[in-house]
Amino acid sequence: MEAVSNSPGNETTESTGGLGGKYLTFHLDNEEYGLEILKVREIINIMDITSVPQTSDFVEGVINLRGKVIPVVDLRSKFELSRIEYNDQTCIIVVDVGTMMGIIVDTVQEVYDIPSTNIEPPPQLGGTVDTSFILGMGKVKEDVKILLDIDKVLTSDELVPLQPVGEG
């Protein structure tokens, strides 16, 4: 018979057990976020974005990436942060969330290998604050990175109007 321990240390390992791995980090406003490197397809400089009418405020529009039309979301707007002018540091991270999408971020930082022992569950911020899109809080040296579940950040039901005719 196996011994089961209910010590506080086990809760973190169980609830974030499979989250260790490589994360691409980026800045939005004054915070640093991370997303699983396996979801990232490429990082490109900001480019011309074609706006699409009747989409959510956070949907900037679409880009033509080597012949493929990809929707682009401004992550600042999605997280209800103030917008800023795009500059030479602004990037689009192309991610695969079942479909290719771009997210606009202030600056891309670096890739960290964060072991699951350094990832804690998202904090409980009360019933009115939705933290379901946060995978966990990654501790890197003295800093904390907010690790995003990009599939939950970019829910497909919000982007339905962007589906090309004949694909929905």
C-alpha cells in the first residue's frame, strides 16, 4: 500500500504537475507573461494588419503570412490594458490554437525552461476575477511570470466572425 502525504508541498505538484517545460516570455504593460513554446509557430515584426468589420475590439484584423490569412488579436486590448502605439519592439507571436492566430505583444523576452516545481497554481483573487486562462505562476530567479493557457485566452467562439466563408 502506498503512503499518501497531505503535506502542503504535494498540492502544488499535483495541480501543476505537467506544466514544467519551455516558455516564451513577453512583456505587456509592465508585466511579464509566458506561453508554452510548443504553441508558438513563429515571431514576426509588426506588419500591415487589415481590419475586419464587426469583430471584437481586441481583434486587430488579419494578416497575410506567406499566403495564409491569419487573425490577429491585440493582447493588451484582450486583457483590457491601455493601448499604446506600435514600435520597433512590438511583435506578433503566431500561435497554434487549433488554428493559426497572431497575438500582438509589447516585446518578446526569452525562452525559459521552468520546472514544474517552480510553477504554482494561479492565485485565488475572488469569485469575480476570472483566472481560468492562467496555467500558473512561474518562478524564475526573483521574478514571477504569468503563464498563460493560450487556448483559453483565444477562445474560438469570440473569433467566429473571422472564419472564412465555407469553413464554419
